Amino acid sequence: MLRRRLTSDVQDAASGGRELARRLANDRKFRREVAAAVRHAALARQRSRRRAGVPAALALAATDNVIRRELTESWARLRSAQARVEKQRRRRRRRLVTLLTGLAGAAAVIKWRKGKSSAADGSGSVRVIQESIDVDVPVSTAYNQWTQFEEFPRFMDGVEEVRQLDDTRLHWVASVGGKRAEWDAKITEQHPDRQVTWVSEDGKLTRGTVSFTERGPSQTTVDLSMSYRPEGLREQVGSTTGIDRRRVRGDLERFKELIEGRGAETGAWRGEVSEGVSQ
């Protein structure tokens, strides 16, 4: 009797539960609420895992020798890989520089060979270099120092000696393209605080003009323009690769260092020269 009653109660409960489930399943509002509850529960689990996971992992790594060793080895492998990548990058840069230098050298050889015949009759190409620099001294100080031609070796790279023969003529001794060269130059124009122009009379064909522009009571812009005809392979390579331009730039920077370091000129010649004649 008792068994039949319990069986009947279970069947009634199951029947009632199925009916309740059926009704709830057909209730849209209930379904939305259940779905929202499931999503919130999932997000809550994820947040709890993130909060607890990282500190727990760090704590475990701090106390586990195996994990520490694996992390150290992984870091070492990463650094090694970075070093290999950087080494490959440097190697590629060196290859590129070598290639460009080789191409420039080849171009210079071709240019030199083509220009040999024209150089014989003085019709070879002329290289022109123009550079400028600001010096923090009055224009008269900068000009006066430049007129001390015999002191050019103090700031001009490769210049061994400049000897002033008279008011308008200079004798130069310099290393050009790895070779020692000598030539005489004549000052064609010289105007105080403004300009000095010279041209070679023999030997090395050169021409130059240095101009001085006042920028303020204690600042001057020095503009240097030089031209020459490259002779031989080394000079052609220097011209093609820009070595000669960097050399001129270095001369101006050393002049700036010299005159600003002293703060005053070592001498002065303020005579006028026009069309090669001293006034």
C-alpha cells in the first residue's frame, strides 16, 4: 500500500514538473532571464579565473624550481633569437654599404676612363663643392682670420703648407688623392669683411671663393665654394662618393672651432684686390 502511494506521488510530481517545464519553455520572458543569468555566470567565472590565475601562476613560478628554470631558458632563447636577428640586420647593412661603395667605385672608374682623353686637352669635368657654416664671432674677426693663409694647415685637412709669396700669390703643398701635390694660386678678388677669391696658376687646377655675411654683432655666416678637376682614380672615387664634400665640411667645422675657441683673430690683412691687382 505504501509502495503504491509513493509511486503515485512520484508520478504526480514528475508529471507536474514536466508541465511546469513545458510552460516555462514557452514563456519568452523566462527564457530571456535564464539566458541572461547563464551569461552573467560565465563572465563571473572568467573574471575570477583572471584574477586568481595570474597571481597564482606567479606564486607557483616563484616556488617551483622547474618552472623558474624553464622561464629562464625561454628568456635566454628569446635573447639569443633577438641577437641573431640583429646580427643578420647588421650583415645586410654591411652588404648594402659594400654594394653601394662598389657601384660608386665602378662608376668612378668608368667616368675616369672616359675622361682620360678629355683631361689631356683640359676639357675634363669640374667638381663644384659648396658648404656654409655659422661662426659666433663678428664678421671682421672671421674675415681677418681667413686672411692668415699660412695658418690654413691648422684647420684644412691634407694641407701641409701654404706660403704667401706676395699680396696676391700663394704657394700650396697638400696631399690630394693620397699624393703630394704643389701648386701656386693667385688671389683675384679680396674685399674686407666680404670676399676672398683665388685660382690656381699651375699644377692643381682649383678655384675658390669664401664669402662672409654678417648675421648679427657676434655672428657670421661663412660660405665656401670650391671647384677642381678630379685627376686619377682615387680623386674620381672621392668625388663620386662625396668624400671631398665631407672634407670641405670638416675644414669649415675646424675653422669654427679655431676662431670661436680663440675669440679673436691671430692677424689681419685688410687690403683690397680687384682683378688680381692689389689696391
